[in-house]
Amino acid sequence: RLRQDEMEQRVWDIKEQLGSRLFIPGHYYQKDEVIQFADATGDSLQLAKVAAENKEAEYIVFCGVHFMAETADILSEPEQTVLLPDRRAGCSMADMADIKQVRTAWNILQDLFGDTMIPLTYVNSTAAIKSFCGEQEGATLTSSNAHRMLTWAFSKKERILFLPDQHLGRNTAYDLGVPLENMAVWDPIQEKLEWDGDLEQVQMILWKGHCSVHEKFTIDNVEEVRAQHPDAHIIVHPECSFDVVQAADENGSTNKIIETIRQAPAGSKWAVGTEMNLVNRLTKEETEKAVFSLNPNMCPCLTMNRIDLPHLLWSLESILEGEPHHIIQVDEETKQWSLTALDRMLTR
Ligand code: 13P
Ligand code: SF4
């Protein structure tokens, strides 16, 4: 068994040996022991763009979760191979919607609303769901472009089926002026629309999914911070619940949170409602500011954390051995339609 410093040295050596044949994108929520090796870091949108731009690397070792590696495969060239260092690195939110459930929902909802709906899916979803959206004239979105994509979708149809994160859907639509009274929730387990009013009124149909990390931030956390640090700014990710987002001072994508704190004046205080590895990194980097988690018990993303140094090394060694492990490959038909859905986002 190698010690930590030996593993690190081995990863540096392999990176040097493979040179431009290897590309490692890393999401901001990855552990420090992994992110130090990333050739590009970013939020979901930035990493999708980076994956689309890189035409050179033979191997893309994706340090993030499964849906991100799928997106990289969809956007990459046929001769590029995408690897995920640990196949168990999924996303609990993406797991809350599977394609069978989505097709069932769409059929039932079409009986209620006819041809007045357009599906939008957060990139935190399977390739099959992205593909469904592409086929039904819809698109993908991320937390960085959610306002733009909802505005686009409303220019096409009267109502949006928003997958799979109810909070991002609700928070964004509310910002755009859709009242809460016009938002219904689709329960995929009960196969039922939670709604007892006039159907004509429905503008947003929110899939009943959530992020298990961001849902852990509560109104109690906000009140405690307001009481203990009245001078702190509270900034949260829009995957947090509606109440928390409304009670915070600001909300935005991972990238917006980072930029806001980096640009803030020295001496300012920030209570942050997002993933723990990122908050800890900001605390360390922004030494002239006080940066801490909005939830004192902190909120790690357990699946992001499955990508650790031993798994990264194991993945890289498998390339050298000529038998790359955990290849993420989306089938051709799914690829085609999900590319359509992603392109509608990337070109806007
Ligand atoms: P962004 O990276 O788009 O902010 O999304 C956050 C997230 O939960 C990624 O899984
Ligand atoms: Fe999924 Fe939430 Fe983890 Fe992002 S932070 S990968 S949405 S569980």
C-alpha cells in the first residue's frame, strides 16, 4: 500500500508520462486531494463547455459524478474515452428521476395539458432524460443559465415540465415572476400531480426531486447565523429550498458563489449554503474574509467524495496498463438526442 505522498507523486508522474493524451476535469465539490490534479476546474456548466472544447485528449478522467462523465462522453469525439474513477459516484438527485418514470409522467400530463408543455432538465440527470428532452423539443440547463433557459422555454410553450430538482425550478421560476400558486408538483412515486386548482393556471410542473446536500440547509440555520453573526452575508445555492433562498441575502450557482466571495471586500463575513469541500476551500483561500458554512454540521456530497486519491490513481494506472476501467459510454441513439438538448443550452 502506498502512502499518500507516494500516491500523489505517482499521479504526477503518470500525468507527465501521458501529457496531452490525458485530460482531468474536476468539479469544485471534489476533495482537495483530487482537485489538485485537475487540468480544469469548474461548475457543471463550465465543465460541460470544457468537455466540448477538448478535442485532443485520448482519455478524459472525469473527477465529478456520473451524469457529468456522461455529459463529457456525449460532447466528446468518438475516439475519446471518458473514465469515472469510481462508478459508485452517482448523484442522489439524478437518481430521483428515471426515464421510465419520466415517460409515464409525460403521457399522463399530455392528457391533462395537451401540446402546451416543454420539458427542461437540469444537467443533473441521466443521459436518457436529456435525450427525452431533446426529442420533445426541450433542453438542458444548469444553475448558471437557469433564468435564460426558462425564459427561452416560456417563449416556446405555456408550461414547463422541470426535471428533476423542484427547488431550482421553483426558485428560478419565482424570480422570473411566476407565482407559487401557478406551480404544481409531479410526484413520480404516486404518479400524480399535486394540484387541486384550475389546470389552466399551471405554468410550472416541478418534478419532486431534490439535492440531499443542499436540502440540509434550513431556516433554523439562517436564523442562527443572523443571531450570532448579524454582519454576515448569507449566500446559498438555488438547489436549497424556497424558504432558505428567500431568507438568504443572495443565491447563485457554484460559480457565482465563488466569484461573489472572491470579489468581496476584506473583512467581510460569508455564511455559505453549499457543498462542504468547496466551503472549506474558500475558507482556506480567502484568508482576509471570514467564510463558513451556513450549516455548522457541514454538508458533504457523499457521492462526490467517492472520487478520492486511491481511485484516481487506480483509474490512471488502468490507462497505462492498456485496460481502462469504468469507461462511461452513452449509446449512439441516446447520444444524438441528448446532444440536441445540450446544444440548445450551449448555443444560448
Ligand atoms: P453547479 O455546479 O451547476 O452549481 O451544480 C451544483 C451541483 O450540485 C453539482 O452537482
Ligand atoms: Fe447530486 Fe447534490 Fe451531490 Fe450535486 S451536490 S452531485 S446535486 S447530490
